[in-house]
Amino acid sequence: MLRPLLTSRAPHLLPTVDADIGRLRTLLDAQHRHGRWTPVDRLGRTAKDRIDGATGRLLEDLSPVPDLLEIRKSA
């Protein structure tokens, strides 16, 4: 959903956001086994820290997006 917006207004963000999403997806996929998610209270400290860090990084890298969504006014 964001890709067309980023492609047209901030293509420099795409590689970073793609890498962030891939990193987070890998960490989350590691907690999905046999059709079930590992409950948060059963995650090890390292797994929690990595997921928290990857989520924070993704959110930080996406922080410019609200400004990109503002309606542009023609002069």
C-alpha cells in the first residue's frame, strides 16, 4: 500500500524500509511454529529485544511517511 507513495515521493526510502520489513518478518517468522505463535511471555529475552529493536527501527524509518501523505497544494 505504501510502495506507490514511496516510489513516487521518496524512492530513497524504499531500500531501507524493505530491509526493515524483511528483518522484522524473519524475526517474527521464527516465532511461528507448527501453525502457532510463541506467546509473548514465552519469548526469550534475546528474541524480545531483537523484535523490539527491529520494530522500532522500522517505525523510525517510516516516520517521514505522514508528511508524504499530506495533500500537495499547487502554487
